[in-house]
Amino acid sequence: MVHSFSNRVEDIIKSIPEGKVATYGQIAACAGVPRGARGVAWILHSCSENDRLPWHRVVNRKGGISLPHHQGYELQMALLKKEGVRFGESGYIDLDHYGWDPDESRSESQ
């Protein structure tokens, strides 16, 4: 069965473990569309609540929250902090430390 880009993105987002983050571009590339970061954002915007996606684990390529202040930014930060993710003084997450490696997850499940 062939899954649509949207289905693949949702499956990937659901597999990001607690305390880790992934970037929009990383998720798009894992779903087979390397330049599909905006599509990932659209899917998150339209599906995250209904499909119970851990939307808060998706950040921009710099490790920052893309949502505007008072429009989800503070909630996303609080949810990530609750999972143990720490932000630097600049407001960015250290992707080397908290970034999710899907290859590492696959090898752990085998």
C-alpha cells in the first residue's frame, strides 16, 4: 500500500520520541520530499489536534519555535520543557543534543 505524503509525515511525527525534536525539513526529507518543509507545516496546522500528533516536537532548522508569541509559542516551549528539552539563552534548542535521529530509532527497534 502506498502512503500519501501526508500519511508518511504523520507517521514520522508520531515516532519522534519524548524529549527529542525534529525539524520541518528533516521530516519532509524522511517522508521522501526533501523540499517539502512547508507541506509539513501545513499538515501540522491542519491535522495535529485531530490526529493527536506531538506537534510540539517539530521546530525550525535553527532549533527555534516558528509559532508567533501569544499564538502557540509559549505553549510549545512549555510542552518541550516539560519533556526535558532545554533552550539556550538565544531561545534555540541545541539540535546536536535534542535533535531526533530517525536512523538511531530504527536500529533500537530492531
